[in-house]
Amino acid sequence: MIHMTIWHWLTIAFFVLLFIVLTILSAREMRLKTMLTMIFASFLLTVTAAVITLIVLDKYTKKGKILSYTTQQDMAHESVIVRGIVENSGSYEIGYCTLEVRVVNSPAGRRARTYFKPTKSFDFMGDVGKNNNVVEAEEEIVNDLLPKEQKKFFVKIRLPGNFENPKYYLRLHCH
């Protein structure tokens, strides 16, 4: 569920008023078919603009950041545990945050081959016997984060047994 700020409500009110004004202007048209087409077009225009504006507002009003994190390998279960602290650095309440974790295996001696890999058009069976060097996971880590509040998070990710020197890339998405 999206947490609505005052800016979200003002945006919705603006686009509802815009739709009403465009509908009143369209009602002046004498031909019914043209009037309905104009109303439908104004509906599509205002809904599309409102959705895009709400997405942009949500991105810039809900700001979270990862203050610190640690990784710990669990050899018994072939997984890695990521623990850390996330903070709401914005001025508005955050409904939830998801953490996207990308683990890349970078074994020694194979660096040059990972940057450039030529492909062939019909080589769809080429990866059958090869090991995967990237694991991605996305998990919801916190709910209802007030402004300037900090919460701890915990994520467990299964890793293949062939990972020798994993690198971790974290990306936080708050809504």
C-alpha cells in the first residue's frame, strides 16, 4: 500500500479538477460522437499524467538509505546472510522498503572473460553445463518507517557452491 503525502493528495485533486474542466469544455461540442471522443481522450490524458506524476512524487518523497551492512556466509546451508540498518532520510513516512541484493562471483583468473563474451545466434544450449556467476534476490525488509527512523534488516540468500569470491551489490527501493 502506498502511503499518501499531502503532495499526493494535491496532485490527485489537481488532475480531477483538470478532468472536470476538460469535460465541461468538451460538453460544448454539439456532435455527440465528437464530444464522447473528447471526454475519453481527456480521461486518458489526465489519468496517464496523474499516474506518472504520482510515481515521480513517490520516488522523490520516500527516501531511504542503507546506513551499514555486513555479510556472513552460512556454509552449512550454502547461503549468505546480509544484516544491516536502513534509515528513512526523507521528511515523509515510508510504507515499505525492498532490498535488491545482487551477488556476483568473481573467481581469480577469470576476470578478462567476464567483460566480453561473444555470442552466436543459435547458441541457446551453450550455457547448459556452465555455472551461474550471478545470484539476484529481492525481499521486503522494513514496513512503516517514520521520518529519520532507523530499523534493522536481515536477508538470507542461497548461493551456489561454486562461488569463490562473491561481491555484493545492494539497492534499496522505498514506497
